[in-house]
Amino acid sequence: MSFTYKPSQGYWTRLMSAIAGGTLALAAGSWAWAQLDAVDVKFERVYLQGGVLAAILLVSAILIFWLVYRKPSSSEFLIATEGEMKKVNWSSRREIFGSTWVVIAISVIIAVLLFVVDMGFHAIFKAIGVLDA
């Protein structure tokens, strides 16, 4: 008996989803630790902070495991996602560099064009007295 729904499929998407969920859980635990630094308690504050952090991490781990590995609907989605990603035609490094330079060049051309148009409007509005110099 396996604890995972369809264990042989969707390995990488499940793993990366679990790592992302764990990162979010650690961020939430860190935030809670900092928030509890201002709480006034009659015992060592670090025990409260550690207990809340442990509870957040435990609940998050159970939730992540259930969502990523046990729940059929989310597992099917992750399996289908991995299947679709294998079908993607990824661009080569050369194509990426070429496209990037085209975007940079067009952005600079548009910026220069807008600067010229802006200066033209400035000159027109100054000539008809709308702008004071």
C-alpha cells in the first residue's frame, strides 16, 4: 500500500510544489516568531515562539503532503502539468538573446520617439502661451 496517489507519476512537479509549500511554511513560521517577540508572557518567550513555530510547521507539512501527494484532484493536476511541460518547445539560448536585443532596441526607439513628441508638445504649448517659462 502506497501513501502517494499514483506514486510513479508527476515526481518533479510534486517535489517542487512541496518545496515551494515548505518555503512558504518557513516564511510563515519566521513571521510568527518575530510577531511573538512582542508578546508579554510569564515564562520564557522562546518556548512560546518554538511551540507556535513547531505547530505551524507540523500543520503545514500535513497540509502540503495531503494536497501534493494524497488528494487525487490536485495530484492529477500536477501529473497533467508535468506531462504538458514535456511537450513544450523550449527556445534556444541564441533565440532568447536575439529576442531580448530586439525588445531592448524597440524600447529605446519608443522612448526616443516619445521624448521627441513630448518636446514638440512642449514647444507648441509654450508658443501659444499655455505654459509659462
